[in-house]
Amino acid sequence: MTTALTPDAAVGSRTPGADAQDATATVEIFGPQGWFAVCAREDLIPGRGVAALLPDGEQVALFVDRAGRAYAIANRDPFTGAYVLSRGLTGSSANRPFVASPLLKQRFDLATGECLDDPSVSVRAYQVRVRGEEG
Amino acid sequence: MAAAATPNTTPARPTIVLVGHGMVGQRFLEELADRGVTERARVVVLCEEPRPAYDRVQLTSYFAGRTPEDLSLTEAGFMERHGIELHLGDPATAIDRDTRTVTARSGLTVRYDSLVLATGSYPFVPPVPGKDSTGCFVYRTIEDLLDIEEYAKNSGTGVVVGGGLLGLEAAGALKGLGLTTHIVEFNPRLMALQVDEGGGSALRRTVEEMGLEVHTGVGGKEIVAGDGGTVTAMELSDGSRIDTDLVIFSAGVRPRDQLARDCGLTVGERGGITIDEQCRTSDPAVYAIGECALASDGRVYGLVAPGYDMARVAADALAGQDGSFTGADLSTKLKLLGVDVASFGDAHGTTEGCLDVVYSDSRSGVYKKLVIGAEGELLGGVLVGDAEAYGMLRPLTGSVPPLAPEQLVLPAGAGAPAALGPSALPDDAVICNCHNVTKGAIRSAVTEHSCGTVPEVKKCTKAGTGCGSCVKALTSLVNDELEASGVSVDKGLCGCFPHTRAELYEIVRTLRLTTFAELLDSHGRPEARDGDGCEVCKPTVGSIIASLAPTLGADGYVLDGEQAALQDTNDHFLANLQKNGSYSIVPRIPGGEITPEKLIVIGEVARDFGLYTKITGGQRIDLFGARVDQLPQVWARLVDAGFESGHAYGKALRTVKSCVGQTWCRYGVQDSVRMAIDLELRYRGLRSPHKLKSAVSGCARECAEARGKDFGVIATSNGWNLYVGGNGGADPRHADLLAQDLDDEELIRLIDRFLMFYIRTADRLERTSAWLERIDGGLDHVRDVVVHDSLGLCDELEALMADHVHHYRDEWAETLNDPERLSRFVSFVNAPDAPDPSVRFVPERDQVKPDLTLLAGPTLPVRTLEGTSV
Ligand code: SRM
Ligand SMILES: Cc1cc2nc3c(=O)[nH]c(=O)nc-3n(C[C@H](O)[C@H](O)[C@H](O)COP(=O)(O)OP(=O)(O)OC[C@H]3O[C@@H](n4cnc5c(N)ncnc54)[C@H](O)[C@@H]3O)c2cc1C
Ligand code: SF4
Ligand code: FES
């Protein structure tokens, strides 16, 4: 099961924010009260994260990778308790996209929330979708 | 096997019952499986604890975040694969040797042909009144730790009874849980068993400096319980009293031999199930191994390594093979509360006619003693505070060391010759004490079993999988062996690139690549192309592109375009991330010189934003506790007052420290402050493989500590002396003299060349000190290149630096001028005005500090990046 949904039309070589239509595309996270719009697609820089606040006060770390796929996991780093995962460096290892915590560097799978360096630890992964693009 | 173990029966499948599934029990099962015995016999295990065997030696790492599952020693599927019946939470309660049956608490009764007792020890609790009060604990099992952790949540103070190895470990854990911690030790010194008096006092000083209270030479007289029978205080034998909420008894262990006593097996006078050299008890069908056994040399061993030896011997006996256990070495190396402590061989110098060689430095808490025999042979020793030499010395025990003993105890750099590498050891030297693995065995793992990496050798030999203290020696042996056998060791930067940092620098420079994606897709490992890179190569390449930016024609601003995604977290926000998610801010104060007006601005900004303010070790001021969204506001005020980024966040030039120099100082011979300011302004913003530090002193008294810097300048009456490759930090090194009596211009030219040559050829995160030691030809080669231009590179190096100097712009001023860049400095993308509620502070000493009640455990597992290359 993968929780990172790729909007069908969004894959391919498009760079987020590169053309006019994208400006209206919104990124939505499936939170406790259903789909929730957090930001515009162009707010996300590929390979970098941002933090977003869900209606229930939970913090989510939101990322988009080089191919334009969006991911969301809990922002809290379970190793230190600080809400910082959105500020880590991302990458991919054996085709698994990950973010490395900026504090003590443990890596988390962006799609599943599993910690790659300690399988007994994981963070919550959220479903994400990008709405309002053509197609 | 059946014949050997059970002479009177000839069943098709004999039954082996193991009582106790601890560390030694599990090892015994593995040894049985290795010998194929599990295929021929039914194996039944009675395990008292609710979980299968785990690593008791690493127990305390639970408090550092390792879960009980991490500590497990039982590989998933092991029991099923070998058809072993494991009964968890079901201890043996009785043995009937006549009928050869064992009964468990659940009522289960098993008939055995061979019985193996591996019941370990129990913690000894001295019979003080009140010892059973709520709040008293022992420290032996995962369950004990879970209970302590829970109880400590509502406790402020804790007492550990016992200042031995385990007591110190328990005390460290309590301290880590935030308790005021006392250690009460009956003996006159800590770790009385392992270290001598000198070592004990070095240890004590260090332990006290960590904030633990040590009481030696006193015992606990009574535990005072308040309402509801909970601990409130402990009274000591000297009449004093410690108010406390929690007590941990760690006053030694006793063998668990009750089952054996009850069924009439011989036990020692002071406990322990008596065994012979084959680990057989007084009943030849019953074996005892591990901490419950009294070995044929009259000792009960409280360490895991001898237990593993016994496990092997018992498995040999059951497989009809020869093996014997006659005693073991009691050497230990531990990191207690962060202090290295090691003892080996005849540590207390009890051999007749032996002599001591002692080195002691109470300022730094280092104490080293070697015991030397009449023939000059090394008999043993104690090392406290610096146990680096343990890996070398222990295997040399019994032989005459190749160096004079005094040279073996002197600290590195104080006249001691370069440390002997593990390559100097004989093949039969034991490298891993925990698993008794020799150098020869490690070498043959590489040569005969074709292990190509350290993890493979660990798996194959088990070396390095116990206490971990041998891993450094192991790694160096494995790499030597691999290189000797012509295997090329993968020196690639990470799983994404097969090149070193220096190679990537050349590729970027010559192909004029300006993006990470281009580099990855053209030069990455095939499996990594089109991917996202990783947290190792992204910042490395980001830094290479940044230091070459003017030359490549790329934009030098580190947050533009793709560069933004490559930067480490700190660079991304142009500030330093702190443990609670807030940031610290360090404005540049070139040379440490600052006007009163500017000081006032810093004070006002800090006051207005409520920032914690501290003078750093680098002659400037750090402002801590800003939220992401406050960074631009703080910087707007600072930039306005003429401050620039201090790059405390970057792998870049940090500070150029200065002494006050000729202008004021009666000894000064040059204007060191001016030179420091010139240098700092010249090299500010220069991105490099690691941070760069510098200092300028006005005379040879060296008040600026220039020889501890990557490049240090010391004034002479004729000009300047330039030193390079100095380092403070973890592995200090004094800088080496590169050139003498330079004028201003010559000095700057040499530094330009030196820095650019370093940036070009160093590895990722390699300070100049390590780089200088590593590169072929060392200092002489560097001098040839940068002073004598032996490679004809100097023009290019100087041009690169000129480009850098010419294109320098202050990153914060640029950021503030661009709304698009500023828009990234928010806590939440969907609530730009909302502060992050998880970043909170509490008062301390009239300022603030992070409120960490939200955060997790005391010490945390830091992931090191060494293992990241494939
Ligand atoms: C703030 C400061 C301590 C203080 O309050 O005085 C400090 C704080 C940190 N030091 Fe330091 N070091 C500070 C002076 C030093 C010094 C003294 C000096 O520069 O004169 C040293 C020894 C000299 C040297 O580097 O050779 C020093 C040796 C280290 C090391 C070890 C480097 C090494 O080569 O072994 C690290 C770890 C690293 O860089 O990998 C480190 C790392 C750090 C980090 C970056 C750790 C981190 O990643 O969080 C700290 C970040 C500070 C922050 O968040 O603002 N810090 N650090 C000092 C800032 C100086 C400045 O104005 O820029
Ligand atoms: C905190 C701590 C740190 C340590 N650090 C080190 C170190 O750095 N180096 C070192 O060499 N050693 C260290 N030790 C000691 C090491 O853990 C022991 O030497 C090792 O565990 C002994 O193994 P064992 O199998 O004999 O006993 P144990 O591991 O104690 O296993 C015995 C098992 O038998 C079970 N048992 C007992 N009676 C019964 C019964 N009737 N029926 C069924 N099961 C029973 C017990 O519940 C236990 O699980 C440390 C110990 C502790 C507690
Ligand atoms: S290094 Fe020399 S000039 Fe500088 S302050 Fe010290 S004594 Fe004075
Ligand atoms: S010496 Fe303990 S793991 Fe090797």
C-alpha cells in the first residue's frame, strides 16, 4: 500500500510551478476531517519540505520530489520529539524516497513513514493529492 | 552425541532441556545449531522472562532510545528454523534427577536426556531495613528498566547503592532521566574491582564533574519510607541522610543456583553451581553455563565473554566434541557515563616482583597504569579517561611490548611515537574480547570467507557485536586486509556516487555543471540516476557548486533554484537549528572587534525578541531561540545596524580570532586585529568541505591560539608566520608552519592558494588537519604546491579566490531584499502568521532555555553517516 498518491495527470516531466495552470493547483492532505487544502503546488520546492498545520492542530511535513510526486508525513521527529522533519534533506535510497531528520539524521520513508535506520520506529504517513490541474 | 550425553538410554531423538534463555543460553542454542545437534535432538527451552534473549550488556541503551526489540539477540525465525521449543514466561520450578524431569511453573513437565542450566544471576540487595519500600529497584532486566523509567517520571532525586560498573551505569541512566543522582559505595573508591586507587580517584573526579554526587566509604543504613510505604530518604552509615524518591540497588550479583541446590547438585560455598572443565555439574547429565556456574578455577564469572566460552564448551560436549573451559581473562573496556575505563590482566599488580608505570593527569581526569613483570613483560593495566590504547595493550599482555612502557602510557603528541596500529599485532592476538575473535580469524574472514565489508566480517566472525569497543581496530584490520589482497575498497561518496568529493569537484569544474541533477544523471551510480540523491551527496555537491559559483557562472546565492534543495537544514534557513526546533543567530564580528553601538544593537535585538544570549568560543555573540518566522525580523534589525551573516550555519569560514596585538599590548609586534579583520572579510562566505577557522596573534605568546586553527597567523618582528592544519575539537592538532616572515601580500597569497587547494582536494567533512595527514606527501607536498607551485596550479587557485572575493554578497541582506525568498521563513506554509506552538521556552538564570518536556529521552541515538556508502 502506498499512501502517496500521484495525481494521474501530474506525473511526467512537468516541473511544479513551471506553467500557468499550475498556479491554481492545490495540494490537499487527507486529515481527520477528510481532504484538506494546504497550499498551492507552486509553494513546494522539489527536494525540500514545508510544514503545514491540520485543522486538529497536528503538524504535517509536506514534500515534493524531483518527479513531482507529493508526500506527507507527521512533522514530529520521534527520536528527539522536535517538530522538524519538514526541514530535513530528502533523497532516495533503493527507490524509496526519504527525508533525513535535521537533528540526528535518521531517515524516514516519505511514502510509509517507516524509519529506514530503525524499522521499529515510524511516523504517520498521510495521503496527499494535487487538485485543479488540467486533465 | 546421544552416547556421550545419555549413556543409559538409546532414544531415537534425545531431549536437551535448557533452563534460562539469557545471553549465554541463546549463545548455547546457536552453538548447538552450528554443530547440527538441533537436527538430531529435541531442544526445549524454559525462559522465565516474558521475552526471548536480549542483549543485557547493552541494557542501558534502552534509555538512549533503543527499544526492547532492538536489543533482542534472537534472530527472527531462529527457533522455528531449528525446531527449538521455546516456552516464554515459564520458569523451571523443580528438577527431579532420578526421573530426569524438569517441571515448569505452568505445570509442564519435560523428560530430559541432558539438562543445561543457564539461569544467570540475581542482583544482590543488601539487607537494609526498608529495602522493599515502593521506589526501590534493581537493574537487571528490561522489565526493571521499564519500571524505573515509569517511577522516575514523578521523582526528583535518586540514589544508586553500589559504585561498581553497573552502579555507575544505573547512575548515568538516572541522571539522564533528569534526576539529581547520588552514588553510595561501601568501598573507599568507585569500581573497586576493576581499578586501583589512582584510577578510582580520576574516575571520581570526572563523575563528580558531571554533576553526580559520590559518597564512598559509607553504606546504606536504612531506607526511610513515608506514607504508603514509598521511599522518602536514605540514611547512611556515617549518620548522614539523603532525601530521595528512588533507590536502585546495584551492589553486586549472586549466581542463581537455587534450582541446583534443591535437587542436590554440588554448589560452591559462596554460591555458583560447581562445574568441571567440560561444564558438567556433579551430575554428568546436567551442565551449567554462564553466570550461574562456578568454574573449575574456582571463579564465578560475571562477564558475558567467559559465559560464551562455556556455551561453546557445553555444546561441544553435547556434540561429542572436545572442548574445555579452564578460566578466562577479566579484561574490560567500558564507556561509563562517557568516561572510558579499561582494565586488563593483573590490573592490581599482584604478581610478585612486578613494577608499575603510571601516568596521571588529574586536570583532564586521565590515569593510566601498566603493570610490568620482572622480565619486562606487560602483565596488565588500568586506563581511565583515555582508554584508546586498550585495543593494542590487551593483546600484548604476557609479552614484552615493542616500545618502552612509559611510551605506551604517554598521551598522543607528548613524545609518544605514532600509536602502534593493529597491524603490529600477532595473528593470535585477540581483537574482540567479547567474542574471543583473534586477528587471524578476522584476516581469514576477508581472505578465505571473502567478506568484503566490515558489516560482513562482523556477521561472519561476530567480532564487534558485543560491547563494540573493538570496532575501530576491526575496521582498520579489515581495510588493510582488503587493500593487501588487491580488492579496491569502495571510496565513493555515498550510495549515489562512485566518486570521492575531490573527483566530483573536478567533474563539476571541468564540465561546468551548475546543477546537482545534471551531475547525478551523468555521473551517479546507475541505480541512483534520475533519483533524488541523498542527504550525503546533496549538501556536498551544493557546497562544491557554491564554492565554484563565480567561476561556473552560477548564481552564488545558496537558496536559489535547485541549490535550495541541496542545502543542509542550517544553510537552508541561514541559521543554526537547536534541539527544540528553534534557531540561533550569529552575526559576523570580524576579528572579534566591535563598537559599543553595535553591542547595544545586539543587546536590544536580543531583549526585544527574548533571545538567549551567549558569548561564543569564537569571539562573537550567539542569539538563541528564534523561531523560523522571527529570523527575517531579527535580521532586518541586524542588517540595518551594519551586521552581516556570520555563517555559523555553513561549512564555510567561521571566525578569524585575534588578540589585541601591537596597538595596545606591550609585547605585540604587528597589528593582529587589523590582519584578522582583513582575513575574515576576505574569506567570509567561502564554502568549503568543512568549516574553516583562523586566528591571528600579535606575537609568539599566541593569545589568539592560532596554532589550533585551520590557518593561523603569528606575528614576528619581520612579518607573519603562517601555520596550517590546526584543529581544536574532538581530535586536536597543532598547526604546522608553512612559511615564515611573510609580508601582508605574501601571506594573503599563500592563504588564498592553500584554501583553494584544500577545497579542491579534501573529502567531505574533512577538516584541514585530517586532510593534511591524509594526502600523499603531507605538509611537504602542500608546501610544494602552494609555495613552490610544483603543479603549476597557483595562478588558477588565486584566480578562483579572486572570483570568490569579488562576488561575495551578504546572504542575509540578499534574502531580506527578496519577498519570494522571505516567504520561505514561515513555520507553516498554510498559516504564515502562526508561530509554531511546539517551540517553547522556560526561564533559566534570567534568560530562557528550550522547554524540552515535549521532547523524548535523555540521550539519543545519533545516526552516523559512515555506513552510508554501499
Ligand atoms: C556556539 C559555539 C559554542 C559556544 O557557545 O561558544 C559552538 C557551537 C557549535 N559547535 Fe563548535 N561552537 C563554537 C566554537 C567551537 C570551537 C572554538 C573556536 O572556534 O575557537 C571549537 C574548537 C575549534 C575547532 O573547530 O577546531 C568547536 C568545535 C566544534 C566541533 C569539532 C570540530 C572538529 O574538527 O573536531 C563541532 C562538530 C563538527 O563541526 O563536526 C562543532 C559543532 C558545533 C555545532 C555546530 C553543533 C551543532 O551542529 O549543533 C554547534 C552549533 C552552534 C549553534 O547552534 O549556534 N564545534 N566549536 C561556538 C561558536 C563559535 C563561533 O562564534 O562561531
Ligand atoms: C546493566 C548491565 C550491564 C552489563 N554490562 C556488561 C559489560 O559491559 N560486559 C560484560 O561482559 N557483561 C556485562 N554485564 C553482564 C552480562 O549481562 C552477563 O554476564 C550475561 O548476561 C550473563 O549471561 P547469562 O545467560 O549467564 O545470564 P542472564 O543473561 O542473566 O540470563 C539468565 C536468564 O535465566 C533466566 N532464569 C533464571 N532462573 C530461571 C528458571 N528457573 N527458569 C527459567 N529461566 C530462568 C533469567 O530470567 C534470565 O533471563 C552487564 C549486565 C547488566 C545487568
Ligand atoms: S599574542 Fe602577544 S601581542 Fe597578542 S595579546 Fe598576546 S602577548 Fe599581546
Ligand atoms: S570487544 Fe566487545 S564487541 Fe569486540
